[in-house]
Amino acid sequence: MNVAPQAPVAIGVDSGSTTWKAVIVDAQGGILAHHAAPSHPRIQEQTTRELAALRAACGAPDSLPVGATGYGRKRIAAARALTEITCHARGAYHLARRAALLIDMGGQDTKVIHIDTQGSVADFAMNDKCAAGTGRFLEVLLGRLQVPWKDVAREVAAARGTVPVSSTCAVFAESEVISLVAEGEPVSGILRGVHESLAGRVAALAATVARGAPNDLPVLMSGGVARAPVMVAALARALGRPIEVLPTPHLVGALGAALSVLP
């Protein structure tokens, strides 16, 4: 939990499928305090508990307006429920201050948003209701390969080649990975194949939005998966374009929620 000594004016909560995030901001939208924790099924109870600690950390009064986004947003009492697309676009524009193509990769879904020069949503697309294009896909397969997140970069760097993973469903991909390991394929090569498979699906989703956007738009990335350098690099290769990871990428949605309720 990080705190800066400024005057707090609004709170944003992003209640995601895997991680609960919140920020407290000042009048200029600067983040004064933030916190993230694994999501709990009892969303209201978690929010009450976590926000009490966050308010105490920076001396924020209980009267601050609260904006909520994410899959659990409608279960948070006394908060203004906001769509994820709107919040992620607003948070990203506040940080980048320019039009962009934003790729947000979270645990439950992946969103691609065309943000125009005014910071508004010009177009967007989301993956279908399947883990294949999300952080959950990586989580499941890393678990099956018994590779912790901290070792992913080392394993992929050591790969002598790529072992293709063709399944587009997380469940089928898990079975495919098991078979590849049984056949003696190197874990490092399989791991590279997993990242390239996921990057290819996200790049295809981005292409549907990019068709209506200027060709020179920068590509930004947010969401928890944006903190995984191997995934960012694989996606940049799939897109054929550099990617700028936003500061504190996992907090962009919460920031956008807070900005949306600024007095």
C-alpha cells in the first residue's frame, strides 16, 4: 500500500474476477494511495474492509465519492457502477494524454479500445466468454507446466525453438500441453508456444478495432498481464508494433473509475 501526502477527493474500485483493486486520487487525478488483493466471493465485505484500510492510510473521509467497475461493480453498495470500457479508456487517456489503441488483458477478459483524441471510446472489442484470450489461459497452463510466474522469462529465454500450441480453448490447451510434455517436448519451448498462441488471438482481436483507427496510433497496454514482460514481447511481435505498458497497469480501471466520480 503506497501513500502520498495530498488531499484525497475520490475513490475508484475495480472489482475484477481475480484481483480487487482500488485507488484514492486527488483533484488532478493523481494516485495518492492504492491497494490490490485477491478477489473474494463476498465482494461487498471485501470492499468495506479494504477501503477502510485505504482511507485510514491517507486520512481520507468516509464521504468521498466512490466509482466501481469490474465484474463485481454492481455488488458494491454506495458506489456508482461504471462500465469497464469507459473506465479503462478514461484511465489510460489520463496517463498517456493522447489517442491510442489500448489493449487491456485481465484475468477474465481482454479488451481492445480505440481511444480518440478527446479521450472518448471510438470503438472497442472484447474476447468471447472463454479463458483462451485472457490471463486465466496463462495461469492454467503455467500451473500445468509447473512453472511459477517468476521463472517464465528465464524459461522462455532458454527455449531453442517454439513448440506450437494450437488449441484455442483453455481446457483443450491444457490437455494438449499434457500430451506435449508426455511426448518429451521441452517445457521452455511449450511455454514459448503458449505465449505466442495467446498473443496471436489477442492480435487478431486488436486487428478488428485497428481497421477503423489511424495507422500511426500508439499501442498501450494495461491489466495484470501487462506486468508479464514475456507476454508483452510476444504480443508486440504478433502485432508487428511496439507496445507501451502504462504505469501501474493493473490500476488503470480503478483510476478511470475514480476519475469518473471526481467532484
